[in-house]
Amino acid sequence: MDNTRRKFLQTGSLAFLGLSSVAAAAHHEGMFVHVFLFQFKPEVPEDEIADLMKQLAGLKDKIPVLKEFLIGKDTSGRNRGYHYAQVSIFEKEEDLQVYEEHPEHRKLVRQIGPKMVGGLAMDFVPL
């Protein structure tokens, strides 16, 4: 399959899913993705978790290296104990380090971390 058709299919698939800004980002060479899954302690109230996740989502407006930043609660029922997910899109891998060291991110890590049982991270360059 030629490169033009492949990009068209990728973009169309992402747009179909309602991810038009992600589809636009897919055209950029060097796109870097960070995914994090959150598993909270059972005693942490859902409204507290939801508030923390809303605060986390607000980082999109505070940290310029975040090109796309999606936070959402699992609805699949196949979550293996993970409750929320975060998908961060950067222009390059080094931007993840900038994000992780940003004072606003560090502040939320200190708030969210003690309420978690664990988490799962994965970073990748899209094929």
C-alpha cells in the first residue's frame, strides 16, 4: 500500500472515531504518545477521583508541550482494575520529560499518587 493511501486510511479511521485533532497530529513525523492507566484504592470516593481527573485534564491548558491530552473513565468492563486512562501526545519523546517535570504535573502527582493502588504506563512512537 502506498504511503499516501496509508495516511488517508489512518486519518479517516481516527476521524471516524471522533479524534480529528489526533488524526491531524498523525501527519506529523516524530509524534510521541504516552499512555497511563490509573488504579485507585477502593476507599477513595468516586467524586474525589473524578475531581482529580478533571484537574489532570486541565493540564492541557498549562503545559505547552501537550499537543493532545485525553483523560477518561473506563466504560468497557474489561479494565482489569484500572479506572481511568490518560493519553498524551507530544511532538517528540523529550517533551514527555518536560511534561513530567512541570510543576503543575508534579503537584498533581503528589495528590493522586497516595490514592492509587498502582498504575501502568506505556510510551511509543506510532507506526
